[in-house]
Amino acid sequence: MNAARRLVVGIDYGTSNTAVAYALFKKSSKALPDIEVIGNWSIRDSSDKVPSDVAYDAQGKAVGYGFTIPEDAQTLQWVKLLLEPGQFSDSKQRRKPNTERMWKVYDDLDKLGKRPVAVIADYLSWLWTKVKDEIVQAESIKNLFESVEVTVVVTLPACWSDRAKEGMHNAVKQSGIAKDATFLKFASEPEAAAIYGLKSRVKKGEVDEGDCVIVCDAGGGTVDVVSYQIRSLDPLSVDQVVTAQGGFCGSAFINVEFETQLSSFLGSAFAKLSPKQLRLIRDDFEYRIKREYRPGCERAFSIPVSGIQDDCKGRIKNGEIQPNDAILEASFESIMSQVLGLVDEQKEGLEAKGLDGRLKGVLLVGGFGGSRFLHERIKQEYPEDEGISVWRGDRSWTAVVQGAVECEALSTSDHAIVHSRLSSYNYGVEIRQGSKLKVQWLIRKGQILQEGTKAEPYAIRMRDQPWLDTDEYVSLLVSIIRTDHDEVSDDLAANTPPYAEVRCRVKTELRRHEKTELVQRDPKVWRIPAELVLALDGPMLSIKCRINGEEGPAVELQYKDDQDRRDSIWSTPSSIAPTDRSGGSLASSSTHSVANQLLPPPSPAHVPASFPGTPAVKPTLPLGPANDTNKNRRSTAFSLEQATSSPAEKKKWKRPWGGGLIPQDFVWK
């Protein structure tokens, strides 16, 4: 491998379209490398993006991707949104056409026996093969991917939950991309776009150190809005100053509303459209009308459709549909209140921090960020005489993917382009304080985070087991509580059931720890000092466990509901049984559960942790293959406690939120 050169590839997998960019450069170079956007996706035309669509035959075999899908094939679209199905959970959203569209996608997946993660993995596998061929051909280096350090950066919406991020991570791993990458990283879409878009504003002198900018990353499925303050200009560095907010109000929902409006406009003629004709209408609206239409537009738009019959009412003339301005305006306005509301919330967040006087502008990026309609509507809300500019970023359609490559190429160990972020959620673990069950909050919503690690001290309380002295590794399964509430309680019963689990791999020689205490003799119960080590890498959070100075590998959060499976809002009531506070299924005859589990090898079989407070029982462990040896596997319940400290040590600690002890000097380094 040529260690002196780096290849950075950015992938912006979107709801409607996907973009890929790359840069090949010397590691020693401090200058911004040339960033190339791959545009050779179609035999006929060049395009900076390729549709994120997949088509399968009846047997579940893929028959086309992107521009290569046959015209008469049934196409799966919007699959990215299925990683986060909860956005349509309220009753009002369920009745909307976009929700009906999502139901149809799920029905199509069920018929094929496919899950969202698997479909995305199929698409990314095809995409990656195409990308490698294009880069190798462009650079004329046959063994390029084997000869240089390869970093792949995949972008993620800021409004996604950790569960959706993990689903995307799984899809990337299943696609085979990770096998060709020296490093696989993830980046926030608005962060990447902000860095790319702010450069030109800095060059033009439109922003200075200390100024704030609201970045509106408007894509096909999601709109993410976040505020940054300029920390330094050269080199460029920013701090996030308001918690990121987002919603499922991207431009794809304009398309749905347009079809609804067009159906009413054409009446019976709409029902007679063939799949090919409907596809022509969708493409013309997506790639032409949406980009050109603006408020008060006096231009009349028409959509040519081959084989369509004229009607006497003037709705179809000379083989062209003549949608009126009311149809187009209603389509765009269907999501505007949500988008404008997100921007307003950011402005209010700046005002709450006394930074509203430093707000210089709203930067529009993303595919929908290039819309003239969106630009004009936000300008109406924020007129220039108030001192706030509204900018459409240069090449906004590919700003996210180019920014992802740029951020990775320019970031060094001593300089982070995004210096600090704010957590969008509260994260905590179940702990025991004497006889009480509590939540100790590891990270609070709005807390400043910097990339790196920090450690939280705990103690593991568990019954004696004969295998505790064996030289093996075990999986320590810890339940994680997560909420986005602004105010939270440290009372476990006041919080939602565990959101996720962390499987930490540690050595079993637990009794040999020099600080291990025997706290009960009949039956024997041990108290073992331990630390949970939190690591932040871009938008991804991982946790590992440290016992007796030995640290297991970092692991990401594991979610109680399989990411591939439908959320309960998408399933019939009988499909998924509701859960009670103990974590047991109400459909089950037993609600006994185990608070936390310490599981020895050899099998990776999953034993769910659940809400503490119920009797600890020995679970029935699932058996693996016939030759598996886990029939005799052993397990024990344990609980996390706060670490004890000497009086001198306790002086360094404080209770900033009324919860568990949080060391005063804990910082992200």
C-alpha cells in the first residue's frame, strides 16, 4: 500500500437521489484537494446524482438500479425513510397521502420478503461497484483501491435517531463497502453541507468570527436545520450552538401532493395513465418544474406525455398536461409550514442564548435547498432589512457529499472543522442507589460534546459464580435509557423503558480485581469496580467497558426492536405484542425479567436486558446450531451502582441535574 496517498470517498444516500464524490491526494498536502463528483450514471446523460431506486422481479432478484430500471418494472422508492418509520406515528400523519405511500412500499417489501436494510444494502452494493469502476477509470490506476489508504464517509440526517443510524450502518456493512475501506466513517449531512457552503461566504466577507449561521439542509425526505457559530476563519472551524432539529418534510412529499392535486385536476384521465406515462410525469416534475417554479411565477408550465389524449376542458392540449398555478402552489405549500417552523425554532434557540444579534444568514443546501420556491419563501420570512441574508449554496445539490469529502480531507488530529456539537438526546443507564433504582444520565440534551472519549465510574454488584475466575471473555449487557425531553427525572419509573442495550466484552477474571469487595456472604455477592467509556465519532456514539484496567472493544448501541423490522405503528395490532414496564410481553404468561445480564461465551446468542425492579430469574438461553455448546451456558443478574469515592474525591464531584454523581471535571477530549 502507498501510505503516502489517501482516497476519500463520500456517499450521500438520499431518499430520492444519491450522490458520490471523491478526492485523491497526498497525505502531506495541507491544501484543499480537488473534489470530483461522479456524474456518469447513465448511458444517455450526465447527472450529478442517481435515483435511489431499486427494482426486483417476483423472485426477489434485483433487475435494475437508478437510471437502469426498466420502464415497466415495479420500482421501490423512498426506502431510506423506512429506517425511521416513527415519523408518521400520529393520527394526522397516518391519514396523509405520504403515509399511504409508505404503506405501499412496506406492502411491496413484504411481497418480496425483503427488509429495508437489505434493500439499501443491495442498492449500495451496486453503487459501490459502479463507483470503484468510475474512480479507477478516471485515475487510470488499476489497483487503486488496494494501493492507497481508503476512507469512506457516509452522510446521515441530523434528525435521525440512533436506531436509524445503526440501520444505515448495518446496510453499509452488508453492502461490502467496508471490505474495501481502510476506514469507514459517518458524517452529519448539515455539518458537511455547512462547511462546503460557508467557504464562499467567508471568502466574500459575509461572515466573521463569532457570527452565527442557520443551515437548512433540505433534501428529498428530511429537512435538517442547525445553527453554527464561526469559531475561526482560517482554518475554518465552527461550534454548534443550537440543538439540531429536523422533520420529514423534504421535497419528496411535494411530489406526493402534486400527484394528489393532479389526480383531482385530471379526474378519470389520471386513472387511465399507464405506469410509463406516470413515470414521465414524475420525472418532468422532479427534474424541471420543481427547480424552476417560484412564488408568484407567471410562467405557464406544461408536461408532455407521449400517447395521452387531449380533452375538451383544456386540461390536456396537444399531448401536454396543463397544470395551473394553484396546483403547483398547493403542492409546494403543503410542507412549507413545517420547514419554516424548523427555521423559526433555530432562531428562537439563538435568541435564548443571546446570539440572535450575531445571526447573519440562513444557508440553504441539499437537493431541495436549490429550489427557487424555498429560497423566496424563506426570504419573505426573513427580509434583508432585518440584517439576515438567505443564501442558496453553490452547487447545493451536491453540497452535502462534497462537504463530507472536504471535512474528512482537511480534518487533522490537532484541528477539527466542527469543534463541538450539542447532544440531541439524554442518555442514561439504570443504576441502584441502595434499595432504589435510578437513572444516571451520562449525556444530557443540549450538552456540549467534543469528539473523543470520557469515562463514567460504576460498580457491578453480582452474585458469586464459579466461572468468575476463568480466563475467558463475557458479554456485559447494559440497558440504555434515551429521551429527547428537555427536563428529565433520575427516577427510573418516571422514564420510558430501556431504549437500547450495550454489549460490552470483558474478561471473566472479575474476582481478581484488587478493589473487588465481598458485600454479602449468604449468598455471596461481589461488588466489582468498572467504568463505562463513551466514545464519540462524528454522529456515532459507542460505549465500551473497562474493568481492572482492561478495556473491551468499543460497541455501538443495540436496539430492542430489530432495525429491519417494522415498528409497531406499521404493523397490525396482533403483529407485535405491547410491552409492560418490566420489559416482558403482555402476551406472555410470565413477566419476570432480568435487569442486566453477564453472559459468558461461546455463543453470541442474544439475551435481552430489561427494565429493572422485577425478580431476577435465570433466563432460558436460545440454542444455536446443533453443534453449538451453549446448552450449558451460565448467566447471572447484576446491577450497576454508583462508584464510591473518598471524601476528598467527592469534593470534585457535583450534581448538576439532581441525578447521579457526575464528576465535575469530566470533559470530552
